[in-house]
Amino acid sequence: MEIAYEPLRTAVGRTTVDGRIAPAVTLQECSESRLDIACICMYYRLMKLVSLPCYCATLRQAARAVTVLYEDMLADSGLHATQYTALQLLDSVPGLTTTELAEALGIDQTTATRTLALIKRAGLAKDTVGIDRRQRHWALSAQGQALLKKLKPRWEAAQEAFEKRLGRAEATALKRASYLAASTLSSS
């Protein structure tokens, strides 16, 4: 199947939940104000999402859509959904090592290290040296606990929006199936 895109306009922006591109600044405005352009997005007539034959690609489609939903809810907090999840985990199980956090979240060590460094830099978590000097144990700071508490209603709103759009039974089934897939595939 060949896909044809028709360029309409170029601007700096991001895609919203409903698939529209919301321009932050036009290229002309960027050049006039001498902004550093990190990403230039092309406006295209948007295709409808298609069902793909590949499990991996389909799960990635779902992950991107869900991430947009949660990140929109956290938009002005300065946190990404992945960082919020790390804060939740550190709140429920303080003293985790970087490796333990990576394993619990199903991410690699490098990603966990980078996520925790950003959280630490923001003053939301603190680390202490373990038995081995390379090992770090992590806990939320008072600022991290306060932010987590402040953002909890937004996270709950994202959870409710997800259930409302998908249906509660389907959302629960998807969560179960996703966990089953992650735990089964990562152990092989």
C-alpha cells in the first residue's frame, strides 16, 4: 500500500490528542526572533489510523496515543508521564536502587539512570550511596512528595479519560494483557 502525503504548510508545533497539529510558532516568526528550531513539523492531511498486522507496531500505536493523553494532563507540571510513573513507584517503594526501578518499570538501566537524574536535578528525589559506591538508593524528597500529591488529581483524570474513551472493561483487559505480555516477554 502506497501512502501519499500532501504538504500544506511548515511550522514548529506538536500533535494534539485529536490528531491536529497545534503550531507553537511559524518558521517566519522563528527566524525573526532567532529561535533555535529543534524540530520542524510538516503539516499533512492526516490519515486515519490503520490496523497494522504487526503486534509491535500496534502496541507502539497504542502506547503513543496513551502517552499523549497522560502528557496532556501533566502538561504544565514540567514532568513527562515516565517521570511521574517513577515518582509513583518511589513513593510506594522508597529505597529502590536504579536497577530495581528499571526492572520494575520494564525499562533499561540507561533510561532509568537518565530519568532519575532529571528527577533529582528538579529536586524531586534524592539518592544515597549503597553498599557498592556505584549503587544508588532512591527516595522522594519533600518537594517530590508534594508534587506527586498535587498532580494526583490530574493523573486520576487521565485514568478516567482513558476508561471513558475505551470502556472500563476494555481498559482493564488491556492493562492485564499488556502486563502479561511485558512480564512474559521480558523473562524469556
